[in-house]
Amino acid sequence: MKNLKKIKFSLVIAMLFVLTTSSMCSSDDNPSPSNNNPEDVINIVNNGTWRITYYYYTDHEETSNFNGYNFTFGASNVLTATNGTNNYNGSWSVTDSNSNDDSISDLDFNISFTAPVQFEELTDDWEIIEKSTTEIRLKDVSGGNGGIDYLTFTKN
């Protein structure tokens, strides 16, 4: 009889533990297929033209290097920068570096330019730190010197 009481008590404690821990979980703890996937970002930037409103390179701001340029994130991953006189082509993509959760920081915004020099500085796999339909904020930690670069595209 004593053993039966111990078993019942243990079962009650185990059930309370399960109920308590399961109630602590929320739906936000599970990845959402529509939350922070590459397609969301791709659909945002494919719409319209964009300009660089902030570029911070390691230890100083260089936003003015891109004044007057509009960026188009086109089909087939073609990235075009134009200021009406000069046109530069590069490439772009958005990739998910970790499919185990829905953190926006797992999305990489990849940019590549081969010319001119100031556009080559944009070439990197940028971490997306914030996105909306009108602004994409990016960050990159430099592997060589540990400096942090920031890049913001704002929709025209």
C-alpha cells in the first residue's frame, strides 16, 4: 500500500512538472515558416529602388561615398547601382545561415561588386539586423580586424 502511494505521488509530481514546463512555452518559441525567411526579404527589396542612407566602415562613416546612387535588386540576383551617369553591376542574394530557429540574425544579405573601389567595400555577407518594407539594416563583423561595419538601405 505504501509503494502504491509513492507511485501515485510520483505520477502526480511528474504530471505537474509536465504541465508547468509546457505552459511556459509559447508559440514564439517555435520557428514560423513565414517569419524571417529569405523570401520575405527578397520580396521586399525586389520592389522599387533603394539608396544607402547609412554606411559605417570600421571606425568612420562613409555614407557620402554613395550619395546620388539608386540600387535595384533585380531578377537573377543582378544588383545595379546608378546615379544617372554611372552604372555599376554586381550581384546579391539572401540566404538563411541557420534553419534551426527564426532569428532574423540568421539571414545573410550577400552583396558583391567588382568595381569601383567604394562599391567593392560593400562586398560581403551582411547580417540582417532589422527589416521592414522601407528599410533594411545590415551589420558585418570584419574577420581581419574585428571592426564592425553597418549598412542601411532605405526605399526611395
